[in-house]
Amino acid sequence: MAQKSLLSEFEKNHYFILDEVNNIVNVSMSEYLDHMTETRRKEEEAFEKGGEKAMRAVRGRFVKWIKLGDVTVSTVFVGINMNIGSTIEVFESQAYSNNEWELEMNRYGTYEDAVAGHSSMVEHILDKRFRYLITKGLHIPKKEEVDYE
């Protein structure tokens, strides 16, 4: 990684990358953009070689992903603080389907919280789906999960 530059007031608590053990590191906008550009390049190479699952396995952006029938729960490292207040939120989980773009969304400040939040969202979606399917007498969809740890 390039030598850490002095951060402007705007950049403090705004741009982040993950270190080798998934801690967030505050960086300049330039360092963030360079890092995310390199991550996208690696994802594109992996996609060309092995498809979507290989792309999501590239370390740096995707944390966890699971498909539950037509609902997908995805947790990613965004790297930009999405909270206006004093709390840093740089991870995001979304549940979405073919029918509704966003069913649920949560944000987190640490990798550990993002992993736990992903699991909680999956359980919540499964619980909602299970109750719905039982009332309709339908089958429970196949669960396909990719873990990036």
C-alpha cells in the first residue's frame, strides 16, 4: 500500500479500505479510489475466469452473499462512510428480490458487525419466507451461500 498521506478534514472518517485482517483503515480519497479500482480490476479478471461466484470471492468488497429462492442477501464493504453522524458505517447488507428491489437494508461500522448483521438478516428473511410458505403450502427454496472469509 502507498505511504499514508495527510488527510484533509473532509477525508477524516470518510474514506476507508480494509487491512489484511478486515479492520477499517481511514485513507485519502485518492488512496480509496486507487484501492477500489484495483479491487474492481481483480473482480473483473476473476469473473472472466470463473463467473459470478469467483468474482464475489475476490477479497476487498464482498463480505457475504446468499440466495434464498428469489431473494438475495448481500453484504459488502462500501468504503465510504454512509452515516452523517459521528458513527462510521462502511459496510452494507441488502435483501432484494426480482419483485422488489430492496426488502431490507442495514449498515455497519465493523467487519464483525457486518458478518453478524448478514446472518441476522438471513435468519429474518428465512423466518418471514418460512411463515409465508407454510401459509401457502409451498416448498421452501434451495439455499445457496457463498462465504468470503
